[in-house]
Amino acid sequence: MNKDISIKEAQEQVDAWIKKYGVRYFSELTNMAILTEEVGEVARIISRKYGEQSFKESDKKVDLADEMADVLWVLICLANQTGVDLNKAFQKNMEKKTCRDKERHINNTKLF
């Protein structure tokens, strides 16, 4: 059954999973390294699917959505273990971007 969940619910689900199956969170530094690795995997797929690089045989079975979900998972782990409420952080970030950039991109002639 597919159900949309909030960012808060995602943070709660990851935390519950870690406590049930993961024993404990990896250290923040380890999770940062894992996040970097996962972002690299997304970049690899994007560079081959949308960029000029060709797929290697080992790249053909990868799933972009799954790799993006891996990035989200580790980001949520880092948020949980550093006390960041991603819902509040995202809302605050959207407000910041709106105030700062509400005319910046509209007036950017490079985008037209």
C-alpha cells in the first residue's frame, strides 16, 4: 500500500527502523561519507542518462529513484542524529529562497 508521508513521518520511520534493525546510527562522520557516496551514485546515473557519458554494462540495471531514496535515507539519518527537524528546516529554507531569489531567476536572461 503506497501512502504519501510527511518529512516528519519519514524521520520517525527511519528512526524506528534504525532502532529495530540497525542496532544504532553510524557516526555522523560515517554517515556523511555514506551520503557523499550515495550522491556520487546519483551523479553517475545522471551523467550517463542525461549527460554525454555512455552506460557501462554494470550501470544499466541501476534505478535512479532508488539511488535518490538512498540519499534521502542517509540525509534523514544525519538529521535525526543531529537534532534537525527537516520539516521546519525545509520550510525556513523555502522562505529564505523566496525572499532572496523571487526576482533573481525571473530576471536572468540566461534562462530564456
